Amino acid sequence: MKCAIYRRVSTDEQAEKGFSLENQLLRLQAFAESQGWEVIADYMDDGYSGKNMNRPQIKRMLHDLKLNKFDIVLVYRLDRFTRSVKDLNDLLEVFKENEVDFKSATESIDTSTATGRMILNMMVSTAQWERETISERVKDVVRKKKDLGLISTGYPPYGYTMNDGVISQVPHEVEIVKFIFEKAKIYGFQKISKLLNEQGLVTRNGTKWLISTASRIAHNPFYSGEMRYKRDGETSTVPINVEGYEPVITKEEHKEVLKAIKKRNRNQTRAKSNEVYPFSGIVLCPECGHPMKGTRVSSRGYYYKYYRCDRASDHFCNGKLIRCEKLDKAFAEYIHDAFQIDRIEIKEETNTKDIQREIKRCKSKIERLKDLYVDGDISKKKYKNDVGELNEKIYDLEQKLLSAENKISHDHIRENLKRLSEFWGLIDDNTKMESIRGVFDTITVEIQGNDVVITDHTLL
């Protein structure tokens, strides 16, 4: 009998309890050997929860199951397979339709009888109930602690440490927190993170300061004596009630900082509201390959529009800025050269309707084979072989259909881009942005001296 094994682990804790993927593999192989089964497939979901079916390997297993690649699925324990009663019943129904058996190496499970299926459902129901009960208890404990102003985890914010329920400040971290609050009155978080990194200061994890990290600290009411949490969809704050706690700044000082941040953000939004960057998020940085975004740079009282690497704001890339006008010109030249009519490959359109009809015929044949097998007119072996071949053919046809549809779409895109190249200099930035975002996934550029040159692209 051809056997497929499925194994899963969601956390390091489960690995420590003997559920490691390696342990599961050894036990499943030994069990299959003891039964005389041939293991022909191994499906492994590492780091995925069993509460739902959003797991890549279990999806691949179900695809192969429908192609009749194996006769039985073996798991180490039922909760390695699923913790949901609904998912279990759906899976067993698929197994039954494809005449594939299911077996646990450590539990007595028989899905061939009504009693066995009932016991199996009870086992999964118990596992699901335990998971949901534990989750509810944890949420209740967290909610009660927050209502009382207590810290619900052992990890207080940056600047503090917790030992035996007593919180205390970390002096060198508190100094950095004070620096952030002081500078937030006059500078944006990009400037603040840059200043911290230039001084060689690092976060608690030893990494560079990011804009988002500095922003979270400046907005966190914990530093002024309150703890923020969500309840019933609404954000609330409660006074912190933990032994040893001392605020870094007063509530009044924190309000002043937040007021300055809000005013600065409002002014920046107003200044940028009419600015459009057609290639933002699509053109790739020639230095590191990450997307570039539009930005304004002031010089001697004038503002200039550029594209800057998305990682430059967090000081992870030193790539050069690209002037918007230069990229616009380079793109006009590129689409004119790349999409001239004599360079457009007009592909012969595959008749998608014929493919769809053939898929429908294959599915009808599978239904007829089911009827013949139920009536006893064909053997189980012939049924499984013929259905497996038809499912393989359906899969190949579906891939061919997808390829044909993409081919037709790309030819249509090329024709549209040719027309776009003729009118590029006459349309506004909003129209350019809509045209680019509707066609391109990425655009690759190089800086050659003072010029910007587009070297490649990918379509959506």
C-alpha cells in the first residue's frame, strides 16, 4: 500500500514536548514499515497552526490525493492534522470520495465505521474545546491585568525592565527615550532615527533605529503613566499600577510632544496633497533592488521631486536619488523602443473555449466512471487508474488555459503601451500613474553618468 505521511509543528514548545518534525518522521516511518506500507510522499508544515487549513503542504497533499498518488495518509497524532471539527469532516469527505484511508500512528482511529467516525469527531471536538478554552482564559487574564493597570507580559516597553513583578528603569535606555521625546518637538522621525544611528546607538535587540521604532516610543502613553489597550474594538488607557514604576515624562509634556507631531504631519500632508509620483513603488533602486518612492527635496528655497529608495529612510541603503524628470524621459524612450510594432511578438491566440470544453468532458468522464464503479461494471483498480489519468489531464489543461489567458493579456498590453508611447508627453501625472500601475509590476533602472536608463521590466 502506498502511504503519504503528514507532519506539522507550530511552535518551539511543541518541538520540546516530543512533537518535533524529526521525531514525527522517525515514528511515522517506523509505523509504516511495521505495516508493510511504502512511504512515497512526505508533507511537512513547519510553523503552522492546526486551527485552520491555511497550510501549504496540506494543500499540496490534497492536490496529490486527487491524482491517486497514494492509498493512505498517516499522521503521528490527530492534532498534528487538524484541530477543527469542520475541517476534519471536510477532509474525511475528500478522503472518502477518493478512496484514500486515514490513520494515526498513536491513536486507534477507524474511519470505515459510523462509530469510528463519531469517536474521531469527539476527539477533535475535545481538542478544539481545549484550545478555545485556553485562549479565552488567557484573554480574560490579560484583560483583567490591563483593567488593573498591570503589565500583561514579562516584556515592558523600551526603557524599562521587569523582575519578580517589580518594574524599574534602564538608565541608558531612558536617556534615549528622553532624547526622542525632546527631538520630536522639532524634528520628524526620519531625522531622529538618523541622529540616533549616527551616534552609534542601537535598540534593545542591537539593531539600527527605524523611523517606526522612534515613532512608537513617542506615541506610547506608557512613558507618561498610562497603559493603552483595546477592548470591544475601542482603544482605552488606564493608569499604570505596577510596583516600582516611574514615568519618563509628565502627561502635560507628552501632550505637547503629540501636539507638535500632529501639527508637523498636517503641514506635510497639505504640502504633498497635490503631488503625484507615477513610478512610486514600481521603479527599483539600482543600488539594492528595493522599490523607490517619491519625495521632495528643498534646495535654496526651491523644491525638487525625486525618487528615493524605500530603505534609505531607515539608513539601510545609500543609493542615489533619481530626478523625476529624468525617469519620466527614460520611460518615454524605453516604451518607444521596446514596443515598436516590428518588435511586438504577435502570438497566435490559443482557443480557450476548446480547452474549457475539454476540461468539462474530462469531468463528465470522471462522473461516468464513478457510476460504473458503483454499479460494479469496472474494478477498483481500473477506476482509480482512469480517474487519476483524467485528473492529471485536467490539471495540465488548467495550466494551459491559464498560460493562454496570460498570453492574450500580454499581447493586448503591448499594443496599449505602443499607443501610450505616442501620447506620453501630452498626459498628466495622474493618467501616467494609472497607466503604469495597470500594466507594470516592476521597472529596473541604471544610473549611467548623469543619465537614467531603464534596462528591464516585469508586467503584472
